[in-house]
Amino acid sequence: MSTPRSRDAHPPRNAGIDLLRGLAIVFVLLNHLGLPMRMPLKTSALAEVLPVRLLQSLNYNGYEAVFVFFVVSGFLIAGHALERWGGLARIELKAFYARRFARIAPCLLVLLAVLALLHGLGAADYTIHRAGQSLGGAVSAALGLYLNWYEGRTGYLPGSWDVLWSLSIEEAFYLGFPLACLLARRAWVLAPALAVLALSLPWTHAALAGNEIWQEKAYLPGMAAIATGVLGAIGMARAQRPSATTCRALRWLGALGLLASTLGGRWLWPLLHEGVMLVLTGSTLALLVAFRSQPPRVPRGLRWLCSWGRLSYEIYLSHMFVVFAIVRLYRASGADPRTGFLWYLPAFVACWLLGAALARWFSQPCERRLRERFLRATPAAGVAAAAR
């Protein structure tokens, strides 16, 4: 078991993990830009030089990218807790919840306030209008950690609300994880339950096929992916550090598995069906273990993705404002659908700039002040290295 860290110390950045999160948020943005009613790549001029199936895969793996985030979240939260307190039974509830609140609440509360204002103004793309839905219901669902269930029961919310379904799952995990650790007290007690939950992903996902929205957003499949990450972090804390050869093998296996389960999903699904989701989560964990054991040197041409990974939370919450604006400009311009792919670059730049501004001028200062208040951290601690 690793030696406990100073309780207010921030974990160091890991370029490999930032890169993985950057790739995931890029796939989320590609998905939300490329939906059929927006700017799908398959109708652009790229279809004349690239396979349509590849373009569709680029546009339609946003859901899988969220499951990558789930595995990363479980791995980092559990790993940092073990490093900070030295054992599952030593987790301090107040400190754990204070850190999570400081990281998540400021951006979430501001987003809900802005969305409520836009709904009240009747702004297109932001007005809640489905039968059975209301502003109060959506706000309560987002704050009550059941927006995923709310959508499964009433239908999709507008896009900027819809992205919050994954937070309902992650925040439920944040609430339950330290309590489960304190109850179990020993990794050997908790690990078997985590393994069963992690391996249940194909079956829990398939069992919900009667409701498309709920199948995508239910708690159990998402928790299964998070459990995969937690299990990996516990294993790393108790096992010897993998050798360089093992890390190289894990990087190759993880990269090939992610490539196969995303861009090659059309060929894997007929063979493995829901088992593709296990390939996805297992491959993500393999990369996390390799990156945590031996942080890679990211090539200069890919370092921008690391920046996206560091800003993934801010970009995730704010990117739909850019998506809606770009799509409306695209339509208003009367542009030929064949040029739709040209609009992706300004969308990506605007998403990064908005996320960076939000982090620098709002979320990081708020997180620092909340940590100083709740944890009595020193101002020098900073929040630039805080992991989601």
C-alpha cells in the first residue's frame, strides 16, 4: 500500500491520462456536431475520399466516449483516495465530499442558472417543451442526481440539459464510494463486488433494451464502467508496479481495443454484441494502468489533446452552447452540406476557448476558495492539477 499523501496535496498531472480524456471529449464533440439534424460528416465532401463507415464512426461514438470517462473517473478517484489516505478504511468523508463539491458544484450551478434563464426567455434550442417535462423538474433532476432517469421517463431534454445525464451517475458514485469503502474496510471485501459489477456491463446494458433512452443512461451500466476503474486502482495499490515490457503490452492492447470498439464497432458488434462494451472498458483500464505506471511522453503534435483532457469537465458542460451557435450559423449561411466538415474546426476552437476561459476565470478560482474554506488548504496549493 502506498504511503498516505498530505491531505491537501494535489495529485500530479499525467500526460497519458490527460490524452485519453482529451480523445474522449473530442469524440463527444464530434458526436454532437455530427448528428443527422446538424452537420454529419457522411454528407460532406469527406465522403468522397474517406469511407462512409469511418465518418459515421467518428460521429457516433460519443456514448462510448462517456464510458471512457466513467472508467477514468473511477480509476482516478479511487487511486487518489488511496494515495491520500493510505487505505479504504481511512477515507475522511468531509474531505472527500468537500473536494468533489468544490470541483463539480460551481460550474454545474452556473450552468443550471444560465439554462433556466434561457428557458425563461424562450430561447430556441434551450426551451424545455416536451409533455411531462418542466423547468422545475429538470432542475430538480439535475440536482437530485436522477436526470438520467427523468429523461428515460419523459424523453430527451434540450442538448445542454441532456449532457448532465452522465453527471447523475458520476455524482451518485461520488456519494456512495467512500461510504462503501468505510463499510467494507478491506479491499478483499470490496473487490469481488466491484468485479461482479464491472463484468455485468453487457447484461445490464442489454436488459434495458425496451427503453432506448434508459438503456443508454441507466445507473447500472455506468456504474459498471466506474467499477472497472476503481478495481484497477485498488489492484495497482496492492500489486507491484508493472515492468516496462508489461506497460508496452498494455498500451498496445489498450490502444487496439479502443480502436476496435469505437471505429471498428460495426464489425465487432455482430461477433460480441454487448460484449463490445467490456472491450471498451477493459481497453481503457489497460491504458490507465500503463500510463499511471509509466507516464508517456506525448508527441508534440498531440499535446493539444492533453489540454483538452485537462479542461474536459468545463468543455463537457459548456460545449453545447458552441454546437448550437455553429449549427445555426451553418444553416443561416446556406452553406452546401458538402462543406459541413469545414465548420468543425471553428467549433473545436470555440469549445476549447470557452472551456479554457471558464476554467481560468471561474471554476479554478471557485475550487481554490471552496477548498480553502472547507479544508483550510493553503493558497499555494492551487487547483491547476486537480483531477476530475
